Amino acid sequence: MDDILDKISPTLQLHTLKARLSSTDYIVTKIAEGAATAEQYADVIQQRKEWRAELDKLGGGSVIYLRLDDAGYLQGIVYGEAFKSEEEETLPHINGLDGLDLSGVRMGAYQWDGEKLNFDEARYAVLLEEEKAAERTEAALAARQEAVKEVQAALITEQINTLSVDDATALRWRVLYPTWESLVGTRVEIVGMKCQYKDQLYKSMQAPFDVIATHTPDISASLWTKIDETHAGTIDDPIPYSGNMVLENGKYYSQDGVTYRCTRDTVNPVYNALADLVGLYVEVAA
């Protein structure tokens, strides 16, 4: 093998050798058509023989080595001498698979008799049942894992409002909080209880109160306020205002393309449009 092939992987060697043979196929054609003689291209013909020999070693030819278990059943195949390990020097080999179906567990049902591979129907039935049993076990394990996830999620959702966290942390955990819809018909017992509604996070402003289907968080300013800590509240990063929010003195809010600065705390959530609160709680930012 030349120096270039010595420096590359067996797989790349195989492709390189095939490319070299392909690039000199025209010479074979010329000789076959009488446009040239073998003597004229003796060096190339010799090179092609050497390339083909190397190709056979790499599995580009038809020699296939068999990996067998102790009972002679096929466990794997090795295409070419170059891919055998030192422990596999004595592997039996064949010159082709002759159309054998080695897909799935069928491979393990072929048994070597010293000359050829024979398909064992009984062995295949056992392997097929083992595969199905493994699939059932895997499916059961997957179902169990999914059930565990659901239980964990349910427990987290049930208990998360017992944790005292700031609004920024609550926003990061938003998807873990119960949905407002799941609370309808229940009673909120604590101030600061959080829930999700239309991809927003709200917290209760008072307690106790009953959660009624018609009193959604976005229109129930006395009961809920939206948490928005994703914006700095500066003139460059105003807080988007969508109603039912507590406005803080000195912070900036935006609505309908207009930025406003809060001039005094609202204390309680407000629902009015910011334009209607100019002179009361906000002013248009300069």
C-alpha cells in the first residue's frame, strides 16, 4: 500500500481505491476496443491489480468474515480483512452473502456448518419472541417513566404555591404553576397564590375568595395582578402594560406604542388604559 493510503482510515482507503480504479477504467476500454495495447499500459494494469488486492482486504471485494457464538450462530459480519481485530484472525469467511436476509433478529438465526450459513426457523422463533418481550418491557418502562413524570408534575403543581419565591423566580417557574382554569370552583386561601392564564403568570391580591369562571385574572384587578419582571422598567426597556397591573413610581410602561412614566404608586392593580391615567398615576415620557 502506498504512503498516502497508509495515512488514512480503512473506510477512506476503500473509497480512494475505488476512485483510482474508476479513473483508469478508460484504459481498459481502450485496450478492449483495440485503441491501445496492454504493453502500452503495463504499469497501469499492474497498479490496478494491486489496488484490487487492497480493495479485497478492505472489504471492497467479496470476502466476508463471520462472527459466531459458541454454538455457531451468526453474531456479526466483518467486511474485509482490515476490519478484523487480532482476536479474529481465525474467523471463518465466505465469498458473499448470496441474498441472505440478515435484517433484525434474523441474523442470529443463521448457523454456520463449516461451509455455509443455514437458517434455523426454531432459533428465529425464539429470537423473535425475545425481541417482542424486550419491546414490551421497554414499552412498560416508558409508560412507567411517563406516569412518574405526570405524578411528579402533579405534586409540584399542588405544592409549588407553598414555596415563598420572588416574582423573578416565579416567572422562571411559570409552567409549573397551576392553570387558572384548574382553580375554577376552588377557593384561594392565601395572598400571593400564583397561577397561569393565557401564557401569563398572575398572583392573588387578597384572600380568601372563590374562583369563579366569569372572573378571569385579566379583568379581575381586585383579585389578581399580572407578574411582569422580564423588563427593567426603564425608558429603554419599559414594561409592557396590558391592564390589571400594579404601577410603581418611577418605572416606565408602554402601551399602544406610547411610553409612560409612573408618577406615584397605584398600590392596587389598575385596569384602565394608561392614556386614561395620565395626570393621575402616569405621564407621557419625554
